Amino acid sequence: MKLTSEYNRVYANDENGRLIAEVTFPPAGAGVVDIEHTFVDDSLRGGGVAGELLEAAYERIKGDGKKAVLSCGYAVKWFERNEGKRDILISR
């Protein structure tokens, strides 16, 4: 599966162009994004795809020099398990 990174989104489409996985992180203030939504198609669940999405989102956000807040329940759990990645997080 090939992940594509855009300004406020990391996603994957299947061979037919259908969205099969996505994490979105729109602006939430100056230099801050909100990791608000993670989606993985049922056919990919349990395969670590959501974790790959969050890892890619982390790299994108950090690379852009931004910080993040979390609205997505999965993202909250992912950052709890990945303590070394919390450097981009701020609390509201």
C-alpha cells in the first residue's frame, strides 16, 4: 500500500482510486493542526495500517515544524503507546 502525503492529510487509494485509508489534520491555529480523523477500510483492519498513517502524519507535521492537538480517539491511543512521538503535541 502506497501512502500519499498532502498538506493536511495522509491517505491511500486502492488500484481503482477508491479511498481505503486516511488521517486528516487540518489547521487549528497558528502553527498547530488537529489530528481529527483516522479511517481504515474494513478490508485492511487489524493490519497495522492506522499506525502507519499516524507515523506518516507525525513525520509530516514534525517536518513542517508544526504542533498538534488530538481530536481523534485512535490518535490519542497511538500517542499514548508511542511516547517518543509526543514532542509535537500541545494541550489545549
